[in-house]
Amino acid sequence: MNEPVIIKLGGSIVTKKSEDGVVDSAKIKLLAEQIAPFAGKFPLIIVHGAGSCGHPEAKAYDIPGGVTKENAAGIFVTHTAVSRLNRSVVASLREAGMEAVSLHPFGCCLAENGRLVSAGVSQIKEMLSLGLIPVLHGDVVMDTKRGACIVSGDQIVPYLAVKLGAKRVGIATDVGGVLANGEVIQEINRKNVGEIDLGGSSSTDITGGMRGKIDELLLLADEGIDSHIFAANRVADFLLGKNYGGTLVRK
């Protein structure tokens, strides 16, 4: 099997993050149309964020603080919210002509103290061998220490990249890359990350905002795999290997 390509679609572009639970169908359709011409050219895995679908529910039930019988009802509520978003993403991908299939982390992942220890790698390999495009997402998953936890798409992407030997990882966002003073930072690495103000998220985000994303991508860079952050309308440029005008995250 050829090396897979992993694309992360940020929660800010698949939902309207200022409106709880609102899926941005128009943006998802445009993303699907950009990706569709590349389907079948290489194994492809898509991961999307939860955006405004799932974050409010997880916060309301305090899922990040750990799950006991007292707040276990939040598992169903949170998973239902993100699953609804996932259905919309997969439907758009399929309408664009791709053999996309849902793979919910709640059913295939396990965490230990908030970190993934398994993520359906064997299932994904079989899917890729059949030409399918697995579509995962940020989700609530069972946790051997906390009962359950939230695992973001930003944690799923590097985990799968390492386990599956992906060499191309692209992160589509609602801006042109990582910004500092309104300008795109061309490269982030271990040496310069401390000098960059990564700020936070202006909406409900329990997974660490931009700082959390960069921390995960730097862990991936430590494994020798670069990642690329770019605007949603530059997905095709990334897949073509062209200049995408964004941010490179490397060791």
C-alpha cells in the first residue's frame, strides 16, 4: 500500500463555531469538491474537528474532568452531537464521488489518562486496501484512567500518521495558517515555538485551541513527520504539492 495522506478539516470550517450545533454545509461541500479529484490516487484518511458540535455538550457534562456514573449520560449526548456532524461530512464527500465511510472514535479508540493508546489502525488499513476513505472526528472515547475523555481530531491525526507511516499531513483551517500580528508564520519548530503567541480560541473549545493543535503537531514532528497548516480553499494546492501559502510545522 502506498503511504497514506491524512487531511484534517478544522472544526471552525465544518461548523459555525459561534452558533452551537450548526453545521456549515456550504463549506463542507466546497471542501469535498476540492478533495474529490484526488480520491483513488493515494490512500486517503480524513479527520474533522467537532467545532460547535460536541464541545458545548462535553463542557456541560464536564467530560474533560473525567467521567463517573454521575455524568456518564454526557457520553451519549456528546457522541450524538459529533456523530451528527460526521454524517453531514461523509454525506458531502460521497455526493462529490468519494467512497467515504464513517469511523467513530467512540467505537474504535481507547485512551489512557487522556492520551490515545489505540485508534482502529487495523480497521483503517483494511478500509484503505479496499479503496475506502475513513472519516474520523473528535469524539468522546473510553479511558482506562478517567472513565472517558475527549480525544480531539488534533490528537487523532498524529497518532494515525505515525502508526500508518503517513508522510503528508495537511491541516485545513479558517485562516491561512498560524498567524502572528495578522501575518502567516511560515514555519514553526521546537526552536521558535516559545517566541510565538498562539493565543486561544474565542469560542468554546475544550481541546486547547491553536496551542493544543501545535503541541500535537510538534509531537508528530518529533517522529520525523512534518505537517502543513493552510486555508480551507488551499486544500487542492496541498494535495498537488504546490505552495499552499500556510505554515509548516517541523522538528
